[in-house]
Amino acid sequence: MIVVLVLIVLILSLYLYSGYRAIGKRQALTEDINEAWAKPLDNYRDINLIASYHHYLKTESAVSDSIAADIDLESVFYYADRTSSKIGQQCLYHQLRSPETDAENLQKLDQLTEQLTADEETRTAIQLELSRLNHKNAYYLHELFNGRHIPFYSALLIQYIRFAWFLWIVTLVLTIITHAQLLFLLALGLTLFNFYLHYSNKKNILSYVHSLPQLYVLIQVAKNMTQRVEFAGNEAIPQHLQKLNSLKRSLRFVNFEDRVASNDPTDLIYAFWELFKTTLLIEPAMFIASIDKVAAGREDIEALFKYIGQIDMAISVQSFRLSLPYYSKPDFISDYHTLSVTDLYHPLVEHCVPNSLVTLDSQGVLVTGSNMSGKTTFIRAMAVNALLSQTLFTSCTRKYQAPFVQLFTSIRINDDMEEHKSYFQAEALSVLNIMTQSKSRPVKSLVIIDEIFRGTNTIERVAGAKAILSYFTANQSFVFVSTHDLELAELLGTEYAVYCFEEKVADTRLVFDYKIKPGILKHKNAIAIMAGLGYPESVIADAYAMSEQLREKYKL
């Protein structure tokens, strides 16, 4: 009895101490939230856990992994992510990978963004509440409703696990009272067996069990949010909360872990709690007790998950917007054939020089330019802004006008040694994939290709590129292509408007203005770069002389 009382006193002491510690953390967190507003967050992010929710929901219209790599979507997400919860992170990432083609859905997100951030005090209070779901285990919450969980234990073991805590405590107490060696051996055997049961299936039930304390918090946070936030689409949340009342009551003890355990292995409280859970089989018991109730409330849990994620994402959007040099809300125009951007820039490029352009689906854009002149940054910026416009209703422009588009890119191509594919084969397959997929889409295509077919001989490269680019404009796609092949401009004629990025050479230095200009590139910088690197003067002179001969021969 004394042992039991000591355990109860110790647990209560830990609970009170954790509550006192939480007050100090809450004050510090409030200061951090206000300090971080409208600034990029320099936090570690586990992209695999963040993306796990998207992979569960992934649809046919989602941005593919290859396009995500082409436009460095992971870095765009890191910069745009200002969420306060793990759920918000997962929903924001899914949003960025799922372009909308319905203006009404984007306008609803924008209205919620404006509503939640209109008052600083209210916005801070909401972020503080959302931060309760910033525990790493909240990443696993979606697994409670996205799959079927099956028991890992036999019927006999299930009965043992349910009473393991009682058997262990009784055996320990009797051992202390009687000093019987047999009871001591029994207590030791139960301890070792409990350790075995705890760790033998720990990997299988880890994400499930660890998300249960966060499920309790999710229900609490959602309930508090219904008292603070009202917006179209959340009318059913109180009903979902009511259906989960029984489950919430059964999770009250589970929430104790969330209060006392810190996840820091060097923390004595954490170490004690891990030992306590293992010895008394707390995690397997939690799994057995909750699996049926969670399965029954799967739809309700998913509704709360999306509700919280939407609120967090909306606030994050405004913080992202305010951190930009300037932004505009996209205008999805009824003119199906025109795309126009004013002062477009790339959000990840510091002090990015803005550029403006108007193009038609009947005439592509061919961008020429020297190395490092800015042409690849420009076409990437076009892709990123199309995506941001159709996901976060935000563009890094002063004005963005376009119809809804389906994005296709071919930018980062590598040799595939394992499948014995050359660079040209890999790029040819990438472009073929764009041709196949864009043809079957119900919305207009935006095709971005960087230095088309640079992996093969000049004659066939130019011939193949011309045929493909003509195909895209014939199918009325918006096309942006960068190239070093100036012959393409002549072959394509009026099918493509030609633009260029140029530089000036000053004292062996290259000076770039990063401004797009109409017309073909007249100067290349390869020889100037060679001179700047210190190549022999005789080599540079010979190169310039040969360059002039070639320009005269091909009238460049």
C-alpha cells in the first residue's frame, strides 16, 4: 500500500510540476509567435512526415515529384511555411502540391486568411492554441483515419495486457511485504515479459499510440476554435465533436503523457515516464483500449484534422504574404488565351530583379541568354508563381492575370545510370510525358522547359526541338522555353516570341542586369568567362576570331 501511495504522490507531483512549467512555456511561446510574424521560420522540418498526409490524399491533378524537384518546391514550402502546428504544416504542403482550378475555393481561403489576421490579439491567441499541436507525434494523427488498424496480439495476450499493471503492482507489493524469493522471481519475470511485449510490437503501434495524446489535444483545440472562429464550412464541427465525446473521455489518461513527457531523453521526467510505460505496458494497453473507438470515429477525426489545418494554413498564408517585397492576389481571367505578369520575381531569390511579360497560347516564349544571365530563374519564377496563385491565392507580382493552368516542367534532368539512360533519353522521355499528359487535361497547360535537348548533336537537337515546340503551340499551350540554340528562333518564326537576357563585359567582369528584353541574344559570354578565369591570351584571341567567322557564316 505504501508503494502505491508513493507512486500516486510521485505522479501527482510530476503533473503539478509539468503544469507550472507549461505556464512559463506559454508566455515564452507568445513572445516567439509575435516575433516570428511575417518572417521566415528557421525550424527543422521532417519533410517525409510532413509529406505523408499528401501522399495519402494524392490525386491525379497533384504536382508530380519531378515537377516538385524542377521548381524546388521543398524550398518554396520551407519559405512559405509559417504554420503553428504539425497538422497545419501537412495541410499547407498538401495545398502547395494540389493546384486549384476552382476560383471559389481559393477565394474562401483568402476570406478566411483576412478574417483570422484582421486583429493581432485574436490572431496571436489562435496561433497559441494551434501550437498545442506542434508536437512531433501530431504528424501521425492522419494515420488514425487513413487506414485500418489491426490488433497485433492474441486474445489471451490482450487479456493479460489489460491487467498487466495490476498484476505487476500486486506482485511487487507482496514481494516487499513477504520477502518471498518466489514472488521476487515472479515480479522479475513479469517485468522482463512486459519489456518484451512493449518492444516486440513497438514499431508497429508506435505511430498509432503516440498520436493518441495528440488526438485528445486535437479534440480540445477544435472545441476551443469553434468558440473563436466561425466561417463557412465549419457548421458540422460541433456535431463531430459531440460524436467523439466518448473517445475523448477514454483518452484523458492518455493525455497525461502529453503533459509530463518532454521527448528529451536527457530529461529525468522523460526517462521515468518511459520506464513506467514499459513496465506497466501502458502503450499496448492504450492501443487495445482505443482501436475500436478510433475506427468508429474515423470520419469525425478527419473532419477536425482538416478544420484545424485550414485555420493554421490561412494564418500562415498572411504571414508569408507580408514577408514578401510585394504581392498581388491573382486575377483568373475569363480570356482563356492570355497570360500576363507585371513585375514578376522569384520569392527565393534575394533582391530578385522583376520582369513583366504578356503572352498568348497561340505564340510561345523562347528565352535566349548567356550563362548566369537569369533566364532559368525567370522561367522557374513563372512556374512558381503559377503554382502559388492556384494554391495560396498569392503571386509574387504586382499583377497576375491568367486562366487556370496545369503545370508541366522539364528543368532538372540527369543521366540514369541504373536504367542505362543517357541525358538525351531522360530529357526526351520527360518532354514526351508532358506531351502525353497535357493533351488529356481539361485545363490549359503551362509548359516550362529549360534548355531543350541540350544532350545530343546540334542538327538533330534543333530539328527535334523545333518540331516539339511547334506541337505545343498548335495545341494552344502556354510555353516558356530557354535555349542556347539561336537557330531555333529563325526556324520557329512567328510561332514564338523571342526574348533574351544579356550582360556587359567590364574589365573582364560580367555585369548582368537580369532584365528580359525582346529580340534574340546577340552576345554570348563563354569566351569572356574564359578570359576572366585566366586562360592564355593566345587562346582567347583565337576563340574570338573563330567566333566572328561563325557569326558571319550563320549570320548571327
